[in-house]
Amino acid sequence: MTSPLSFDRAANLARLGSERFDVLVIGGGITGAGVALDAATRGLKVALVDKGDLASGTSSKSSKLVHGGLRYLQQREFRLVYENLAERQRLLNNAPHLVEPLPFLIPLFGKDGTFPKAIAKIYSGALRMYDLTGGIRIGHRYKRLTKDEAIKYLPTLRPDRLVAAFLYWDARADDARLTLTIARTAAEHGAVIATYSPVASLRREGDAVRGAVLEDGMSIAADVVVNATGVWADHIQRLDGSAEPVHIRPAKGVHVTVPSHKVPAEIAVVVNVPGDRRSIFVVPWGEQVYLGTTDTDYDGPIEEPTCTADDVAYLLSAINAATTATVTSDDVIGTWAGLRPLVADAKSTRTADLSRRHSVTTSPAGVVTVTGGKLTTYRAMAEDTMDVVVKRLGRGAKRTKTKRLKLLDDRAAIDALVAGDPSLGAPLVPGLSYRCADAVYAARHEMVHTLADVLARRTRALLLDRDATVKAAPAIAKLIAPDLGWSTEEAAAQVAAFTAMAAAEERAQHAHINEPALSERSERP
Ligand SMILES: Cc1cc2nc3c(=O)[nH]c(=O)nc-3n(C[C@H](O)[C@H](O)[C@H](O)COP(=O)(O)OP(=O)(O)OC[C@H]3O[C@@H](n4cnc5c(N)ncnc54)[C@H](O)[C@@H]3O)c2cc1C
């Protein structure tokens, strides 16, 4: 179990300003956390800073799937799917407490009880190939289901159109908790991590970048800087100034949460979007179900992408075409919006090519930038990045140690809190399965700095039921205030900030903002 002291923000900040590091990672999303873990386990002295909370960027806003990417097979990207599925398997092995297998249903809708044989053949061919490229290692093969079997998994599937279905397996994880756990595992191996520490400029020794300077003026000395800032990567490269920016092309994707009685899915379901060539996922999550995602080119502010009324309408059109119960925007009880950090590659003509590749580049001043990729492939991205860094440094283990490295598991510590104080076993937010102990443990040991850290990322209460979470916020702030040293005024300010954030999210959900027409939406899942 982790030593809580190694994950204390104030203590870590003091070390960042006074020690020299082999590697400084900028960005505490899954990519940066993965790089910090790889570096620390290769025996290097590593620091990581994020301008906000861990996973506060894209890494808390994904579809939360750990997957091979079934659709890449249709593009004959066998090697890529093989690699993704190998990473999926490693995550299932190394973090079984965070990553779980999840069955997916592909309903086949037809006319008069028949479905075109040729299309069914294409599906079964792709699924057989998915199994062969490594999918089978999850312990289940794909299979074809009858209409009656399929309807058991989602009883509201349109009986008039449903003909049959396929069932296959992938996996899922709570993205923000996975990122946090990777960062805490890195801390266990010696990484020094601090949140709410924005890098304002890069530190130079001669022509080389050797560390960074935070907004508050603190200077962090490091022999190599890794830029793992996702959609902010261009910004750090501009601070470097020695190379052309990588040209990130952000693509927005949103999800909405609805109560499971509206969409009673027992397993994940893939449904097509009418009038578009895309499909979306319907994924049961605790007491609710979420639908997503969209995929729109984005040129708005990258700090806070929002889920708009048009996004909601797009997702609901898909579920309403596939099921009998009508889901309206009034049924939406949570939303999240994220930006894919796609690398605009001059050599690629197809935008779909951009989504799945990652790239590692080194600027003339020595900044190593890692961009693109997926949640699923964070470990391989970190390995590739650290191979480059170790070469530059001339020290550190040449080979990664993360292929079989177990991620931290401290669930027992939370149970121990409840055993010591049964009142902490009470629900944190009425209707959700989180306990008060989850918030208290987060405040004590998970580098919480704001109330939103607890309600949006340590727990995912905000995503699962926004209104109920806002109502519970004052009591939760009071509960964790002693551990965080918050005065009554500070706790009230935290509640006000959290409430304002939730209100802005709700306003956006009802606002119509011009977005590209459906036909302009690109093809990435
Ligand atoms: C809608 C959507 C659905 C997705 N679904 C899936 C999925 O189901 N499965 C999957 O495998 N992948 C999925 N992805 C992709 C995956 O989420 C991303 O590839 C991954 O989260 C990117 O992580 P990252 O660490 O590179 O970026 P981020 O998580 O954005 O991290 C970058 C960090 O850098 C920090 N930062 C920026 N500037 C500074 C600075 N100046 N100083 C300090 N810190 C700074 C930011 O605060 C941020 O925390 C999805 C993506 C989207 C958008």
C-alpha cells in the first residue's frame, strides 16, 4: 500500500523547488502519469506537474473503454488492433481492480424479420478477426444471438426491427481513477508529483531546456523535460521555441448520462446514428447508463469544452431510433465533454488515421513531446517516450519494467476507514454507490485540492447525477474540510465554485451553438 506521505502536494512542491531531477514530466493526464511511472521504475528521479488536477484534461472525459478498436479491422489495421489488444490484456492483468471485461451487443436491425446476409457476414468476419488478433485472451469468443437472446440485454430494443445480434468482449475502466492510480504507483516508486502547478516557461542551460518555471516563479531543474500535455502540447512547444509545433488538431467528443430505467441496458450496446455513418456506445455505469460519443472538429477554447444541446440531440437520436422508450433532454442527468489530442500529420490524408497513432518527437533544445494515442495504449506510449529519454540521458534502465507491473490497490484501506467509523459507510450522494469514506480517503491520501477533485474525478458523482451531487456538496465539503484544513469560509467558497461549474455545464446542455452538420462529422469512435 502507498505511503500517504509520498503523495502530499505541499511536501512535493517543496522538493520540486529544491532538488534536481533526471526527468520532469509536464502534464498529469494518463500519458504523463504513465511516463512518470515508466521513468521511476527505470530507476530515474522523476518529477511531474499538472496545471490542474490529475486527469483534469481529456483523461477524465473519455468513453472509458479499454479496447482494441473493432472498427480499425475494417480498415485492415491488424497490427494496430493486435497491439491495442495486447495493452488491454496487460491492463486486465496488472489492474484487475480497475479494469473489467465488458460484453458488447451489436443489434442487427432489419425489415420484415430479415437482415442482409452480406452485412452479417462482414460483422462476423470482423469479430472473428478481433478474437484472432488477441481478443480471445479475455476468455470469451464472439457469438451470434437470436432476437430473444438479444432483447434480454436491452429489453427496450425495437422488437419490430430487431432481427438478431452479435456479442463480443472488450473492457472498461474509470479513466480518472486509472490515471490517479498510475500516478500514485509512480509516487510509490519515488516520483514527486504536484497538481495545480502550471508551467509558465521553460528553464534553460545554454541552448538546452533543463526544467521549467511554474507560474508562481518556482524553478524545477531537470535534465530532460517531457511534454505530455495532450491538446496543450503546441503551447509547451511554443514555450520551447526551438521546433515547429506538432500541430494538435482537437476533436470534441461528449457523453450524456441517463437513468437506467430509461435505457435498461445490462451490457454495453452499439447503436447506429440515423443519418450519419457513425455509431455510439450505450454503457451501463453503476446506477445509470451513459451514451457517447460524438466526434466534431473543434476550434473553441481548449480549457473547457462543453456538451451542447446539439450534442445531446445527436446522441438521443441514436438511442431513440434503436429503442422503444423515448429519451428526451430532460432525462439527461449528467454530461461530460473532452478533446481528442489528435496529431495533424501532413502525410495523412484520412483524418481517421490521426486518431490512433501516437508520436514521440524531440526538439533541438531537447524537449521530448508525446502526443496522440489512446487511454488504452498509455503504457506503450510511455515506454516509447522513455526509450528516447533514456538514450538522451545515458542513464536509467534501457528496457521498460511496466509490462508486468501491478498498479496500486488500496481498496482495503477504505474498508478499514468504515470499520473504524461506521458513519463513513453512509452514501456520499443519495442514489449513488459512493460512500462518505471514499471522499475522506481521497482528502487524506489522493492529493485533493478542490471539492471538484472529489466530486468529478476521485468519485464520478458529478457525471452520474449532477443535481443530486450539487445538493450534497455542502455536507461533503464539511465532511472533508478538517482533512484539507479548510475554514468554514473556504469550504463555502469551494461549494460556490463547484455549484457554479455544475450550473455552467447545465446551461451549456441547453444552449444551441453552431456545430458542424452531421455529414461533416468525422469517422473516429
Ligand atoms: C470523447 C473521447 C472519448 C475517448 N474514449 C476513449 C476510450 O474509450 N478509450 C481509449 O483508450 N481512449 C479514449 N479516448 C482517448 C483518450 O482519452 C486520450 O487519448 C487520453 O486521455 C489523452 O491523455 P493525455 O494525458 O495525453 O492528455 P490529457 O488527459 O489532456 O492530459 C494533459 C494534461 O496536461 C496538463 N497541462 C496542460 N498544460 C499544462 C501546463 N502548462 N503546465 C502543467 N500542466 C499542463 C493538463 O492540465 C492535462 O491534465 C477518448 C478521447 C475522447 C476525447
